[in-house]
Amino acid sequence: MPLALVYETHATTVDNELGIATGWLPGELSEAGLAQAAELGQRRRDDGIAAVYASDLARAVQTADIAFRGSGIPVRLDRRLRECDYGELNGCRVERLAQERPRHLTEPFPGGQSYADVVAATAEFLGDLTRAFSGERVLVIAHSANRWALDHLLHGADLAELVTAPFAWRPGWEYDVA
């Protein structure tokens, strides 16, 4: 039976509001983000979720904690769900990162990783997840690069197109993982 994967981005951070590309820096939820994390919990606590997996970066951990604290749903952290490591560009302006993205599909950011590296980590994570939760519903809280990796791996979307398109937030994406 396929795994039903529900993907949610971490809630809005102070860096998001300031136009900063956090990358592997921790990040902290803004006031709006704190409210979004609480709303995520209200939206998903009774959604048949067997487990929650989150990136181990602080903004995703904070989102998961607020959303699922006291719910009884196990929350596990996994470093394979981290945002792309922009290396020397962690913490740069979003506009600068947008210009750099197309050059780093397979070539790592200086001192960091490539989007292909994120795809590989996500594929490994999915393999482990499907073995552990076949036929169940699991929620993942991560970052934009991870959603692009999911769309690439599970829907065959072109990675180059994904990393150059504007990120459009919505309340969750759902995938069937065989």
C-alpha cells in the first residue's frame, strides 16, 4: 500500500519577513509564524497522521513543536529534511539567492551543497519512510528545496524549472509514495 505523505513548509520566520535566505542557519518563527504553526496543528491533528517528521533546523522544529505538542502524535527530526545548504550564501538576500539557484542544480554552492544533493537526501528519506509507514499517513515539515525534491522525485517535475519558479505557499501538499 502506498504511503500518504502530507508536506507542509515550516511557518513564516523573521528572516522570511526580512527577505533573508536562511539556508542552514537556524531561523526563528515570527509572530505571524507562531500563529501559522498553531493553525497547522489545528488543521492536521485529527487528519489521521501516524507520525510527523521535521527538518532538524530550528524553524521547522519550532513549527512542529507548536503544532503537535501534547497531541500524542510522535514527532521525529531528520537532518535529511534540511533546506539546501547555501554555504557562503546562508543568510544572504533572497534576491541574490534567486539569481544563484540555476547555477547550483548539480554544482554545490561554495561551501555548501547542490539541489541534486537535496534530491538525493530526500530520496533516501522517502525510502526509509515507505518501509516504516507503508499504508499510513505521515506529515513532513521542511523547506522549499524539499518540496521541489518531492515534486521532482514523485511527479517527474523538472528541477531547473522548480528552483526558478516563485515559491507559492499553500496549506499543504499531498503525495502518494509507492
